[in-house]
Amino acid sequence: MGLKNIEKAQVLRLGDEVEYQPGQIVSKTLAQNRALSMTLFAFEQDEEISTHTADGDALVTVLDGTGRFTIDGDTLTVVEVVKL
């Protein structure tokens, strides 16, 4: 199935799976196979990754704070998920 760094049949709080590190971007791959790559990232404020391309579709969920994403020249601002 391609699970990495997590146990099967375990409830995860995604926000607890990676921690912010000063001046760094921290990542943790949760699943990876030919059809899916699922990676968590923790970006310290004002950190960014370089422009890149992806082989498939991407889904972004912001768990804390605000993220700015540029797709085909358009910049989108995404805020954290509303907790009910």
C-alpha cells in the first residue's frame, strides 16, 4: 500500500506529526506509491520552497496559519482549516 512512518489502523492528528524548526522546512512522508504521494510539511514563518512541477495533481490543506501558493502564475492564499 505504501504507508510510511505511520501505523495501520491508527488515528493521527496531522498537526502533531511534524514540528516547526527555526529557519527550516520539516517534512514527513506518510504514504507513497505510483498513484499517491502524501507528505506533511511544517514551514517556519517566511520559509518557502522553490518553484517546481509535479507529475500529478496536488491537494493542499493548511492546518495552522496561512499559506501562499503560486499555480501557473496565480497566487492563492489559503488559511488554516476551521475547527468546529
